[in-house]
Amino acid sequence: MLRFYNSLTKNKENFIPIKKGKVKLYTCGPTVYDYAHIGNFRTFLFEDFLKRTLISFGYEVFHVMNITDVDDKTINKSVKEGKKLNDIAEIYTSIFKKDLENLKILPPDVFPLATDHIDKMIEIIQILINKGHAYPTNDNSVFFSIDSFKDYGKLSNIDMSKVITGSRVSSDEYKLENPSDFVLWKAYKKEDGDVKWSSPWGDGRPGWHIECSAMSMQYLGDHFDIHCGGVDNKFPHHENEIAQSICATGKPFVNIWMHSEFLIINSDKMSKTLKNYYRLDDLLKEGLSVEEIRYIMLSAHYRSKLNFSLEKQHEAKMAIQRILELNDRLDQFVSTEEKGLPVEAENFKLALSDDLDSPKALAIFFDWLRKTNRRLDSNKLSQSDIDKGKNFIYLLDSLYSLLNKKTMVPDEILVLVKERERARKNNDWEKSDKIRIQISKDGWIIKDTPNGPKITPK
Ligand code: AMP
Ligand code: ZN
């Protein structure tokens, strides 16, 4: 049984999906007005880890990640640079997708663009007006009345008695100190350039929050399992999503809300505003590998702040090296494809099931690794231990993806390597050569060293 901390109820809860065996997951995607930084990617890596864990526990996951291609930030940027909104969005969306792929983040099943769903947003806003939860203003904008939803403020613990009834905020982002009626539809202003859509209330554009309600409902239905983001998404974005969605449908919206803590640099949040950020490319240029970056990000619990520094590379490198070394040692033995896992893997899974305790799971894995190396040194591993050990490394890698897949030599190749060694021992050079060519055709190079054959990808 998986348990997750639900930011809405502030409790760890058993995870019971709405439909047995299936999980509908929505994660707020990037605002494509600029490059994403590794702070953003901490959140996307947490979501990837959640998804990989759900898959590993046998769930079928349907994942939607939106692209925010129209909001205050994207419009400001397009006006400032004199470029079309679409052009700005396209550039940063394609860079974002390339970064996701480089970071080995599993792609979502749907990657909807906000600008492709304006009709759905208008439909929801109209329902909210009809039900008395929203009202148009003189300038042809539409606002959501937070007084009209009794549970407003539950996610971010707002003291509603301090709210000034009827006060309004029209920017997408604002502070927890001024919870107010928020904008669903923004009337066109000439600062918006050519960014506008027609609506029953006149030309304009959607507010940021309604975008995610519309896209999640479109692909996951009115009620789904898990919704994620970084902690800064709690207010106002997710608070407003909850209000709009529940008021529009009259149904529950999301069962579990999960938020990851910030990546920080010397106690400040990594952000574009503070200019204290690294992009993925910056880190790759500094010589960090994708696997090292994944290790650094996943070695902290997602609900703890993580202080990033380049010095963390050393520990990550050593840890990955140790896994690779054990993997190499176990690869010297042919596997018999026994399916099980070592007993230690039970605790590893237990740690993951306890609100994704990734650092604890890693600690359990490395304890097992140390023990296994010692037992290898004294020839105490049975064939079954070897098979189970390989399976454990495979399980670890299916979640953390720390090993470069290409260096994990497939068993079929290892069988060929063993056969070739046998042929060489018998001075059957013709056979040994034939096998070498076969191995090469399969994409691997075999090099004979004093310590035995070394296999590397071509
Ligand atoms: P944005 O593109 O600004 O909408 O941000 C994309 C995601 O990154 C959101 O879910 C944010 O909560 C998250 N985020 C932004 N800064 C950080 C940070 N320093 N650490 C972790 N997550 C962050
Ligand atoms: Zn969102």
C-alpha cells in the first residue's frame, strides 16, 4: 500500500485510486517564456519519481502535463521582444522538451497547450457565472468570488475572516497576504499586443488558473487521483483551481495534492528573479552528468528543501561509481533469470511506499551493496543471490535511472562473452572470432584485458 502526504488534508494517506490499478495524474507544466532552470526540474524530477514509483508498484499511470503558453509572463516577454506569442512559446517549449528527455524524465501521455483549450475555459467560466460563483466587471473581465466557496483557503491555510469581501486581483500571481477575488477572464488591453480571443464578455484572454482546471478536466475528467506542483503553486494557483473546479462541476476535484519543496542556493529559492540559477546546460558544461544531477535531486526527500551546490557532484559520482562497479562484478556471472529480489528490497520498497522516502530507500540499497561486495569478496554469493542482486539493481535503476542504460550489458551478450571465452580457452579461434563479430553486430565491443574481457557499447 502506497501512502502519500496530501497537502490538502496535511496528512499521510493511503493511496486508493478512483479506478482500481489506474492513476490519473496532472502535473503543472512550465510557463514557456524563458528557459527552465534546475529548480524547476527538481519539481519535474520529483513528479517523474512519483510516476516511476506508481508504475513500479503496478499502477497504470495516465499523465497530463500542460504547457502554459499564455499568461502575464509570456505576454510580457512577447511584447518586450516584439515577437509573436506563439514564437516565444514554441522556442521555449522545444527546449523544455529536450531538457526533459536529456534528464530521462518519462514523457507525459498528453502535453496540452493552454491556447488550444480556450473554448473549454470559456465554457467553465460561463458555468461559474450561471451558478453565481463568478461575475463580469464593467471592463468586461470576469472574476471568481471567493466568498462563494466555503472551502476557499483550505489548501494554503488562509484565515478567511481577514479577507476583504469584493477586493479583486487581476494579476496571475499574488501574495498569500492578499487573498481576493481572482480573475478568470481578462479583458483585452493594448499592452497585450495581438493576444486576444473573443468571448461572451468581449475580447480578452484567460487567467492562468482556469487554464489548468480546463486542461485537467478535458483529459482526466472532473475528478481524478493526483495533482502535483512545486510548493509555490499552492497559492494562489492550486487554491484557485480547487475553487473553480469544484464550483463548476459540483463534484470532488482531486484526491491527493502533492507539492515538492524548493531547490535553494545558500538559503534562497533558486529563481529567475534572483538570477541565482543554473540551467541544465550550465551543469552539463560544468562536467556534471545527467545521472549525477538525478542522484543529487533524488537523494533528498521531496518535501525537504534541497541546497544545491556544485560540490555535491563528488558524492553523486562516488555513489554511481559504486553501483556501476557492483553491476560489473555481478555481470561477470551469467544470470539464470531468477525473478526474485533480495530481502533488503522489501525495506527499500517500504521506504518508497512511505510518501516516497527516496533518501531512505537509497540508504537501504547502499547497505545491501556494501554487504554484497563483502560477500562477493569471500565468494559467498549463491547463483540465486547473483540473480536477485541484478534484479535489485534493475529495480533501483527503473526508479532513479542512475546508470547509463547502455553500460548495462544485456544477458544475451554476456552468454556470448562466456561462450567466446570458452572457445578461446580451447584455442578455437574461428569460433571465438565468429562470436566477436556477432557481439559487435549486436552493438557491443569486446576488448581482451589481463583481467578478462571488457565489454563496452559501440
Ligand atoms: P514555472 O515555469 O515558473 O511555472 O515553474 C514550473 C515549476 O517549477 C512549478 O511547479 C514551480 O513550482 C517549480 N519551481 C519553481 N522554482 C522552483 C525551485 N527553486 N525549486 C523547486 N521547484 C521550483
Ligand atoms: Zn497549473
